[in-house]
Amino acid sequence: MMLRRRPPVPVLEAASDGAALALPDAGAGIPSALEQLLAKGRLRATLAMLGPAFVAAVAYVDPGNFATNVQGGARYGYMLLWVVLVANLIAMLIQYLSAKLGVVTDRNLPEVVRERFPRPLTWGMWVQAEIMALFGVPLLPAGLITGVIASAILWLQTRGFRRFELAITALLGIIFAGFLYETLRIGPSAHGSLSGLIPGLSGTDSLYLAVGIIGATVMPHVIYLHSALTSGRMPCRNDHERRRVLRFERIDVIIALGIAGLINMAMLAVAAKLFHTPALSSLDSIPAAHAAFGNLIGGTAALAFAVALLASGASSSSVGTYAGQVVMAGFINVRIPVLARRAITMLPAIAVLAAGMNPTSALVLSQVVLSFGIPLALIPLVMMTSRRDVMGVHVNRRLTTLLAWGCALAVSALNVYLLVSQLA
């Protein structure tokens, strides 16, 4: 039996003009919310449907990505570019499945798991998801300025999902603009970049960074979040309308995560061009990278790097806090004020900084730990989207299921190999 769907959300805020689309009562001849939106034209409809994947994409360019990409480029040049590309392709598949679950069931992944799994298991999954979310909180920008910006963005979420999506998208645009400038200004090697797309590693240390890059790119908490962002966002009368909404979701995922992937590849390629030298290959901190930008390129490049980092920290902090709300409410049906959660999630960052630990090394370690959480989120997602009693006619195709299981097994195998290598 399929999951019972919630009553649909009554309005969708249009991206283009801010007008609300009312959901009329079902009846012959009355256009649905989707039909009203499509009547405005395909371009305006597409713009209105973009958003959820952009919120998720911000987690793919958080300060952890800065740390792993800078270290990867400095130590190994362009060698790990293929890891960034593969991780981004995996992310596209995973985030689409999460968006699909939300559209089809009108529930998010934690809620579906709570309805289908025993209570002890759902509590256990909640605990691990909260731990993963804490590791996903940025360490470097956890100061007052970022805390204030993140709190303001979270306040926007209470005023309507569209305002929150647009704020996050604007910050993603700032990050993109910063690294577009760096790329054009510095000019990474085209030949080196192409050679870096050929798979290869150089010992256990490069594997450690590769796993960190995967952990920084595929974030477990946004696997849970994306389904919440699409759940009930566009009311659908039938499976035909759900299928049309899913087409928009695919476009959303491809554009948003495509931008995130370009940012990550630009980060690593710029670091390879500037820092993969005998003098700088041991560079191991984001502050040192910022100083090197200023010394080697000039103040404008250093400023672009700093502004992109600030935008990354503020946006990913907001998204991480929101994801924590979804996880707690979904798995154990408990809610706490979002600003209180924001204050709690800052504690690990403050503790790390107060203890005098190297923030960049701690960030890289956190991304490696996050990679261990990917299968714990991905396996339930693949299980649920592969069940006809949950998804109905929108159940995964066999090839999609095989690819998703392959991603889960590949990440798990990398983690096991890394663990054994570190202990040997």
C-alpha cells in the first residue's frame, strides 16, 4: 500500500513576480496549481520551480570543501580533479532521488523511515544523523558575524520558503563569482586539468584526501533535507502532474549541482596552479591559503577568496541548521526552536577553536567522518525509492537502483579501505 499523502500545501510563491498560486478545490474545469504556473510560460514556470537543489548545493561548497580542495591541490596538483567530478555526479543522482521522494510521497526521508522502520532503529538513525550534522557545521566562520548572518537567513525561512531559497541562491552566486574571478585571474593549466580527470591516486595520504573530498561533496544531512524542500512545495493532483514536477526537479538538480561542481573543480585547480610547488605544497590551512593569495596574486584575489569563504560559511550554517530540524522532526517527531538549534550547533566549532586545534585539519577530518555517514543516509533512500508500495508508478527504474546501490557500495568500500590503511 502506498503511503498516505498529506493534504497539499495551499500556495506556491512564484519566483518571477512574487504572486501566490492558490490551490483550487478539485473539480472539473478548474486549473490546478501546476497548470496555473505553466500558463505563465515555460521560462517563468521553470524559474519558479528552481530553488530546492540550490539550497542543497550550498552544502556542497561549504568551508570543508575549501579545506579539502586547497590541501588536495597544494599536495597533489590536479591529480584529484577526477574525484571532485565523480563525487559531483554521485551527488546529482542522490539529490534527485531525495527530491523525487519528497514530490511523490509528500513526506521527507526521515518521516518515511519513521513510518516504515522500528522505533529503536529510527532513534538510532536520528542520533547518527545529528552527529553527522554537527560534523557538517563549518568551523572557521563560526564567529559572531557568520552567526548573525546565518540567523537572519534562518529567520527568512519562517517568512516563506521562497525568500529562504533566494537568499541561499544569492550566497551561492557570490561563491561562484569569487571563484570565477580566481580562475580567470590565475588561469589554471588546461592540460593539467584534463590529466587530472584520469583516475589515479598516490598512496594512502591521497586516498585520505579523496575520501575527504567525497565527504565534503556528498553531505549526508542534505540527503535528508532535499526531500523536505520538495515535499508539498507544488501540490499535484495526480501522477501525471507529479511526473511533470519531477522534470523540473531534474533541471533544478543539474543546474544547481553543476554550479557547485564547477566551484569545487575551480577551487582545486586554482590551488594546484598556485600552491603545488616545493615551497607551498605543505600548505595546510585556509588562513595560509588566504595569505598566499594576497602575496602571489594581490589583494583583490585574497578579498575574493575571503568573501566567498564568508558566504560559504553563512549559507552552509543556515542549511545545516535547517537540516537538523528536518532530521529531528522526521525521525523522532520532536521540534525545538530553530535559533536554539543554531546556538547548539555552534558549540563544537567553538570548542575546537578554544582548544587551539588547527581549524583546517579539523575540517578535513570532519569531511572524512561525514563520508562514513553517506551510506547511512543513502541506503534508506535507495530502499524507499525502489519500493513500488512507497513510490507507485514513480518507483526507480532498475538501472537507477543499480547505480544508486553502486554509489553506496563504492563509498562504503573506500571508507573501509581507508580505515584499514590508517590502522595498519
